Amino acid sequence: MIQAQRIVRTSRLVICIFTAGVLVTILGCGPHYPQLRREGQMAMLRGEFGPARYLLLNAEDKSHRRVETLHDLGVCSVMVSRQKFAERNQAAAFRELDNAIAYYSRALDELPGHQASLEGKNIALELKGQYEAALKQAQWAAEFVGPSARQFIYLADELEERGDLDGALLRYRQAVAMEPKNPRPHVALAEFALRNGNEGLALEHFEIAGRLDPRDMRVKEQLAMLHSPRPQSRVASQSTSLGNP
């Protein structure tokens, strides 16, 4: 009798161990966070936004409050909104933009200086037509998140889009002053100057950027263009262009 009970208990133990092993195997073989996020990103690149959202939501479920995943979900919602606008379904497009803003906001709650989420939120706000809110977001970032050259360039871009060229020029100059040995602010200021007809200022900062990073082919191309012979009218225009006395 005792022997029979031992056999029953042993059998039950074996069954429990086997069942637990099966469960561990099943659960352990599920996709992990990096795989889910990577597959979600690949689905987005293919334009498969439904599967992308499903994968990214599962990634976020496995690793809550990850800034990168929240940003990806924001991007996915913005892409879907663009698709809905193209289909002339504005109500659905605006719902997706609300989703995007919410995801970006959650990412910024976790990491206020996350530049990609700051820029993504601005894009979503602008697509909704909330231009003042987008500008305030950029101003807030420049004042409280940074200060950094990148933040000032970000704000300068926003001001330029709204036609405030003097304000934009000031912010570009602040970016250069903040990180004078970083070629990116010099390139940003030079490109701004070139867009607005000040070739002298553009040449000055492209040359500085070229010295700081001699391998930048884009800067080399711009310098070659600025140094090439050009009509007198273009040279004369510099006297009245932005930033010149």
C-alpha cells in the first residue's frame, strides 16, 4: 500500500515537473522585447502599419515605459494619419494624430530631452494645424530641456517655418556659440543663410564646418558652388541680404 502511494506521488511529481517544463518552454520561446520592436520597425518600413502597431504594443507590454517603443508607436500613428489624410478620412487621421501626441508625450514624461519624440510631437501638432502649440513646444524644449545646440537649431527651424527670420537667425547663432567646435550648427546656419540669400554668411560657416569635418562631402559641394564664378547680380544681392548691414 505504501509502495503504491509512493508510485502515485512520484507519478504526480513527474507530471507536475513535465507540465512546468512545457510551460516554461512555451513562455520562454515567445518573442522578446528587442525582437518585437525590431519586427515592428521592419513592418513599418514595409508600410504594414496594422501589424507594426500590434508588434510594438506587444513590445511595450513586455517592457513598459520604454522611451524608444513609445516613440516608435508615435511614428506609426503619424504614418497611419498620413495614410488616412490621403484617403480623405480626416476624422480617422486626426484620431491617429491624437494617438501620436499621446505616445510622444508619454515618452517625454519618461525622458524630457528625447529629441526624436520632441520633433515627432511637433510634426503631429503641425499636422493637426496646432502651429502655436508646436512653437511653444519648441520654445519649451530650448529653455528647459537643453540648452544645447540641437535644441536651438530645432527652435530656429520652427521660427523659420513661421517666417520669423530674425528670430531664427538669432537661434542659429546661439547654436553656433554654444558648440563652436561642432560642425552641425555651422552647417545649419550656413544652409539657413543660403536659403535666405546671404552667401557671404553661408560661405563663412561652410568653411568653418569644412575645417571641423573635412570629410563632409555635402559641405565640400556647397563650398565648390559658392566659390564658382557666378553672375554679378548674385554677388550684388549679398549687400542687402539677411544678416548684412
